[in-house]
Amino acid sequence: MRKIKSLKSLKRELAKLRKQGKKIVFTNGCFDILHYGHAKYLQDSKAKGDILVVAVNSDSSVRKIKGKNRPIVDEANRLKLLASLESIDYLTLFKETTPLKIIKAVKPDILIKGADWKKNKIIGSDLVEAYGGKVSTIKLVKGLSTTNLIKKIAKAK
């Protein structure tokens, strides 16, 4: 998939795009069971700039954050599904529990998370604001979350 990049390759691509004056938007997440809330969030994120970069938690990272029964969908399939979305320009995988290393490398013009995060609690917000970038939140679709979907499926058994 052309959208899925190593961090090294992603940095090269973004350097070219910056020379063209493109505004780089960055977000991250597990995106375990993709639903409309994710799609809307990613569309709204893309609307904030020219190029949307999404960092996706690896399977091991998801397990550390969400527990041993997650992810439901493995990283290869999550990446391929996300790559099919028009709103996403580039994807990269990260193994750490936070995307700080990638944020430092990518240096996005705009860092975005869901409105369930307070701006001062968003990982990398201090770094991005220090070099003149912006930190923004996107309103989430009420009632839609992977955790809620998993609970609903478990209840339906």
C-alpha cells in the first residue's frame, strides 16, 4: 500500500510536501473496530489541513493500553482498512504506548485528538505549540466507540 510508510520514508515524503507549502495534520489511535465515528473524525481532521498523517498503535501497543484481549483486528488489517479511506494520506505504525516519537519526527503543523482529550493532556501538545504548530480537538460522534461496540457484541451472545 502506497499510503503505509515507515517513519523514515514518511519524513522524506513530508519534507517534499512542506516545500510545496502543504499543511501537515497529524492524529493517532488504535482504530481497532473501524466505525462511522472513526471515519467522521478522520474526515474532520483532514479538513484542518492538506495532508493527513495517521499513526496507528501496533498490536503490542494496543494490548498495553487496552488489555490482553485487544486488539480485535490485527495491525496489518487495521492499516489496510484505514489506507482505503480517502481522508488519509499517510499511515505509520508505532509500537510505543504514545506517539511522541513520531510527533517529534513528523513535526505536524496541526496535532489533533478527539474532544474527549483536554488540549493540555494531548501527548506532544507542548512540543507542537513550542515550534508554532496548533493543537486542535475534534468533536466525537456521540455513543460510538470501539469499546461500546465490543460490549454490545458480547451482550448479544
